[in-house]
Amino acid sequence: MKSNLAYLHSYKQRLAFISVSVAIIALSIYFNFFQKTENPEFSKLTFSETKTEILPLNIAKFNPNTLSTEEWKALGFSEKQVATILKYKEIVGGAFTSKNQLKKCYAISEEKFSQLEAYILLTDEAGKKQNFKQNKWVKKELIISGKFNPDLYSEADWVKMGFSERQAAGILKYKNYLGGSFVSKEKFKECYMINEENYAKMSPFLLLPSKTPADFNPYKKNYAKEKRIIKYQNFDPNLLDFEAWKKLGFSDKQVQNILNYKERFLKGSFKTLDDVSRCYMISPEKFEEMKPFIKLNPDNFAVNNVVNSNVEMPKQKTDFAKIDLNKITFQQLKEFGFSDRAAASYLAFRKKLGGFSTKDQILKTYNIDKELTQKLIQMSTLSPLIAEK
């Protein structure tokens, strides 16, 4: 009986030991086989803190509109990010107009923008427009489409860029003071109509030398050169032929228009100094130079529209005193002195209105020379709303 009990007790111990061993082996197989099978790369995963891109130590202020692909990459952007930024620039019109507009590009994170913001040569959106109810003044943002030579810009071009008409006139007056050229970026910056902010925006686009020549003298460039070439003597403008007018410093086109003016509007003769001064091809400065030497002799006045035989007669073309401003053609506008661009703008605006109803409307035409247009509308007639559509 005792022997049977001892055997039973020993059997239970062995059974318990075997059960525990099986359980241990099963757990070992589970953790070493099944877990690795579910995620074999699990043991390779590592965790690290996000690394912030550090800006180059030599970073300088920049205009994002002028950066090349390589320059964007030098700021820490990937090739894909740069492509996105440039694509976004095209979508917004080819140029970023403010910092806030640039910030909206999804390829530039908020953290990255905060690092670059102090170096960006653009205004904030908040400073772009400032409305005042009392005088309704609005600060315009400059629109710069690309590199340009400011010497070639007309008043209309400066207005199109974002300056007021008064500012545009002031810029041209300053250029004339310098002798007809801004000469350098240094001199351009000194223009009293261009503030620091606007100069910073335009500077990368200016096709001008950075430095002013050491021997630059605005007064000398304005007057001395011309006075050395032109030695004025007393003359009667009614006796001057084509070449004689050219020797006074006028271009071929200017001379032709002076002769046209004399024949069409003065019936063949300058009879007073005012007749000469009102010629739209003779500037006030040029007239003051010539004035002391002009000697008008009544014996040389045209009779029945026939002038002295020494005068070269231009071909008969248009009598602008008989032209209707709602019927004037492209070629006639060019004959009067309009550029191709101005003549096209005139006709386009007239067509849009269905014909001019007042002469004042004509002066609102975009891209025209207002002084030249003023002379045209004084000479010509206007029959309202009869333009050919």
C-alpha cells in the first residue's frame, strides 16, 4: 500500500515537471519564432529627434524672384522642393510680390520660412496696401517683370510698374538732369522719387553698372558736348532745308515732323517765335538754346502756301486740322509722331468705348505721350460716337 502511494506521488511530480517544461518550451518558441515572423524588421527600428536644417553661415539678403535652381538648393531645399517653388512662382504671375505670398508655398515649411524671413527682400502683405478713407490713397506694389534698362523707360512704363504719374515725371526729370542716362546703380539710387524699399526691389533687375565713372559730370554731359558740336548762327527757320535742321541737332524723324508741322498747321511758315516754340518736336530746352539766333523775316513767309525755293518741301500727307479723332487711322497717328505701341493703344481704347465722346477721354489712353496727344486734340476735330467698330 505504501509502495503504491509513493509511486503515485512520484508520478505526479514527474507529470508536473513535464507540464512546466512544455509550457516553457512553448513560450520560448512563440517569442523567438512567431514574433519575429510578424515583424522581422522590428529589431532594426531606431528613433531619433527631428534634425533642423541649419542655414549657411554666409547667407545674405536675397530677392526670391532672382534665385536660380542652384541658389535655392544652397539655401537647403531639395531639387524637388526647388521645382515646386519655381512652379508656384509661375502660378502667381512669374514673381513673388510679398513675403506672405512666398510663405504660402507648401514646399517651404513654417520653420524654414521663419529662418529665411529676415533675409527676404520683399515687403510683408500687411504693408502692401494701406488704405486711408479720407484721401483714398493706396500704396502700390511694384510690378517688375524682369531685368530692364531704366534709360529706355517712358513715363507710361514707370506708371505701369507702380509709380504715380507725378513720380514717373520726376524720375524722367532726374534722368534728364544726369544727361539722359541714369549712368549707374549708384546714381539711380539717388533719385529723390525712389525710396530705399523700392530701390531694393529694383536693384537686382537694373541693367546698369554698379559704380559711377570717376570722370562723370552731369552738367558737362548735358550741355558741353552739344555746344561744342552746334555752333549757332543767326537763321530764319523758314529757310532751313532738311539737312540744315539736322545740323541743329535734330534726328531725321524730328526734322520731317518739324517740316510737316510748318506745312500743315502753319500754312508753310513760322511767323512768330511762339509758332516755333509750339512745335511738338522742339523741346522747351532746345527752343531756349535756339531762340537768340532765330530771325524771322516776313519776306520769307509763304504766300498761298508756296514757300521760298530754298526750302525742301515735304510730301503732302495729312491735314490734321480736318481729321476727326474718331476716324484717325493707325498710319495717321504714326505720321503725327505716335509710336506703334501708342497708336495701337489709341485705336484699341477707342474701339472699347465705341468711339470717344469727349477729347478728355483720349488723354486717358494707356501708353500715349500726353503732351503730343494734347497737341493733336487741339488741332483736330471730334464727332462723338462715330468710330468704326
